[in-house]
Amino acid sequence: MAQGQFEFFQMRCFIAVAEALSFRRAAEQLNMTQPPLSRQIKILEERVNLKLFERSNRHVRLTPAGENFYQSAVDIIQRSEHAVLNARQAERGETGSIALGFVPSAAFKFMPLIAQRMAEEMPQVALSPIEMMGYEVFEAQRSGRIDLGLTRMEKPRDEIEWTKAVSEPFVLAIPKQHPLAQKPDLSISDLNGEPYISFAKDRGGYLKETVRAMFNACNIVPNTRLGASQTHAVISLVNHGLGFAIVPRSAQVIQMENTLYRDIDLPTQFRSDMFLVSRKGKNSFVNTRTKQLILDVLSQFRVPD
């Protein structure tokens, strides 16, 4: 082997002797006999072309070169151990980073729960939540801007993996002073002709189409007054007494003074779904572990098909 090259085992032997200042004690710590230890130190000194120890019958001490080499040797060993630890943690999905795109409606309840669980179970994984519209989730995945996405849009593409993460019922959001607000046994038929706040087609398209399909299936024609893209905007219009809205159950975390949420007898096949999406072939250890965590967190919001 060329001069200057040495093995980590020889470095560990050197550090043990340097710290114990005794070949006998160092050999005991390394669980080996003294002659092999002395041989490893000799090989190390030959390969670095330095005298590292002054030896006598009674004493062992570091030479000036040995003292300098000791500091570097400790640093090298610590760095190598740290590198191995990091690699093992990465293999287990314990370190890394995740960019998670999510639609605005996921911010009310789902994203806080995901962030909290990741902080508890994956503290060394850096989570970067990025709010975006459904179509932006796809574009961000295609460009590599995000690792995972939460979206309501169900438009499968060959390069995208889909898993239904949320399937929750809808509830009625209605002004407290509305005649139907306190009606017992409220049914969807009671909403026929009533002032209605819809989701807008441009950015709330999935929810708009789902609720419209439900109304059509039940032969309900509400009096559509206004439309808004985001759930919080829809509920704000309800809060001002402008009409009722049908919103995902998780939206109930948005509490406004004049808004009442009611469970209502709705067809069970119409639900508010959300999908966890990722790009095929990009399943790193940390991606896979994060996906499982997200699905576990959101399982409480998933009604079996």
C-alpha cells in the first residue's frame, strides 16, 4: 500500500493508545493483546512516515506530531461515524426533506395534523408545506418542485401514483337566522329553491361538480346566488346571511359567529375526497415513510368504499 494510506482500525488503535498513554490499557479497551496493537501502531507510523509516540519502559507519550495527528484522527473517526449514522437514518427514512403541496381546503384540519405527527415521529425530516391549487399540484410534481401532493382533483396520469387519503361526508353550512337552521330531521329536499352559495368552477371545480351532481341526483334546484373559489370564502358568504352551502365536514373547524353546521341526510355516494399523489419511480425511503404517515393520519377521515 502506498505511503500515507491507512485503515480506520489503525486510527482507532492510535486513539486508544493516545488517550490511555499505555499499550496495555489500550489493548484491554480494544479487547486485544498488546503485540498486535503495537504492530498496528508501527504500521500506521510507517504509512504516515511519522513518529507518533515516545516509548520507554515506564512511559508512553505523544510526540508533537502525534498530538497534532490525534486531533485530526478523532475528527476523522467522528465524521465517519456520523456519516454511517446519517446513511442508516436515511435508509430508515428518518432524515431528509419533503416538499408537500396541498390544496387550500387541506389547511384547515389535515395539514396541521400531518405536521404535528411528523414533528413527533420524524423530527429530523424537514417538511416544506406549499399551498397550491389542484392543477398546480400536478405541474409541481412533473417539474420536481414537490415530492408529494394532497389534491381533490381526480385526473389520473401515467406518471402519477394515486391513493385516496380522505373520503368525508358533506355537511350543511347555513346562517343561524335561516328558517331551516333549527328544523329537525333536515333533508336535502328542504334545500330546493333556497338561496345557495356555490363553489366557483375555476378553482373550486371538484367540489362544485360533486355537489351539483348530488343535487341533480336528488332533483334539487337551489337558487344559486354567488360562488367562491375557497371554502373559507364560501362560509364567509354564508355567515353574512347570503345563503346556505354544502361543504366538507372538515370545514367545520372554520367557526363564524352567524354560521351553523348541520348534518343532513345526503346520498352516501357523494363524498368529499382527497388524494395523496406522488410521482412514479420517485419513492425514496423518506418519501415512502412520509406517505405511510400521511395515510395513517388521515385514515380517520376516510370512509370505506
